[in-house]
Amino acid sequence: METGVTLNNELEKLISEAFCIFDMHGDKFMDTRNVGNVLRFLGCVPTEEEIEEIIQATESTEHVGETYLPKFMAHVSQLLMEKKMQPASPKKILDAFKVLDPENHKYLAKPYFEKLMREEGEPFSEEELQEMWPVAIDPITGNIPYYFYINQLKHKSPIYEIAEVVKEEIALTEKERKKDRQLANQ
């Protein structure tokens, strides 16, 4: 996809492609309300606070309420290389469900789980709940069999593997530049 922005590596290419899905005018600007959508599209699991921090760091000063692709790409690349906004591991999710199921039924009742999702931690919106129910709820019992549900979730996004490779490439390049500078100074 041609963006008119120099893309230095695979990570920047993926961020740019996700950004461009929400760039409604093709001008490398995106409404800041779509920052969370782009991050989730990439496989990240940001909190609302993290989304707000990214908006604050990348919002255009000339076009308030919009984020500019190069600034967004640089900032998000750095966050991904720092392993920010990663999904929880299946084990961590299972441990959380076990805390919520002290009697070890291996399922949670929908009303109980819905109450938790609406009121505890970072509350889910009605839209998020409606997207989750078809995957989470057993249509026969109406409960959430959490072992099954965990297996339905996408746990690891390849974006973090790509970010790690890019981070290593940048470190190697910097190491080579430092070596070249030392040789030039001798």
C-alpha cells in the first residue's frame, strides 16, 4: 500500500496499513477517536488510559482531534518494541477466571460475569459485551465455560514478534554506527 511516507521496516509497514484503514480522506490524518481501533486491529490490548496517552503524544497541533501518520507510527513503534499493550497470556486469563470461580465449576454464570465486566476494572461497553457474547457463551447452558472461551481468544499477536526483530535490528545498526565512529576517531 502506497502511503507517501517512508517506511523503514516491517513494523512501520503494518502500523501504516492499519492506520490507513481509518484514514478516511487518504491525507495521512486519522480522527483520534480511532486510535484504539488501530491498536486493537494490530493485536494490541490497550487500556483507555494508554489510548489517551497515545492520543496526547500523537495528536496534531495543526489539526486538533486528528493524529498524523508519521508521528503515530514512530510513537506506536516504540511502544511495541517496549512490549506495551500486550494481550494477557492464556495462563494469566485462566488464573483470573479461577479466582472468580472459587467452587471450581469451570464456568461462570452470564449475569455474574456481565456484572463484573460492566463494573470492575476497566468497564466494557455494551458494544464490547455484545461482541464478546457469541464467543464466550455456551448456547445450551447460557454460561461462560471459561476453558473453552480462553481457547477461542487470540492470545499472541505477531506484531510483537516483528517489533522484537526490528528492535534487534536497530540495536545492531546502532552498535555498528558506534563502532564506525570509534574507528573514524582513531
